[in-house]
Amino acid sequence: MIMVWRGWGVAVPFIAAFIHIAVLFAVEGISGDPGYAGTHGWVLMVSMALAATAVWMIGSRMERKPGQIVIDKESGQEFELKSKNDLFWIPFKWWAIPLVILGALAGSV
């Protein structure tokens, strides 16, 4: 599979996977049943909600970073150059929405 990203956009699936695995270990450790997460859809729903929150917060913080101010020599106009962080042309923080939808769909099954 080909992935298209700019900046830190590639981190979105890794953040989601890391949080999902952490929730799996926590739930299965508490329940004592190693197959608990596979039979209960709410586990994926909760892990994707937590991942969406993390992605939104990290993405919002990245957007607040100031860019570099450059001045066009000919017109004297100032421009702000900011780095972009996206995955498949979707900005980093907006990946929170597909993660919530994935969690809601999995939780309803």
C-alpha cells in the first residue's frame, strides 16, 4: 500500500495503533481474559476515541507553531511559510474524525 504524507502526517496511524494496543493490554489485563477485546466492540470504540483525541490535540498544537516570515523582494509583501502535516492530503488533526467514525462503526457491531 502506498502512503502519501507530508511532515508528521505519517505519525497518525502509528499513534492510533499505539493507543489501541495500550487499551487492549489494559482491558485484557483487567478482565483476565485474553480474548475479551475480540468479543467486545466497545474496546475498539474507546481506543479510537482516545486516539482521535490525541491526534486532534497534537495536530492543533502543530498548527499553532509560528511559520517563517519571508518578504517578496519585488512587491515587498510578507508571506508566512508554515510546514504542512498531512496524510493522504488530509491535515493531521482532521484524521480525528475518521478515527471516531471507525470506532463508532466497530462499537456498533
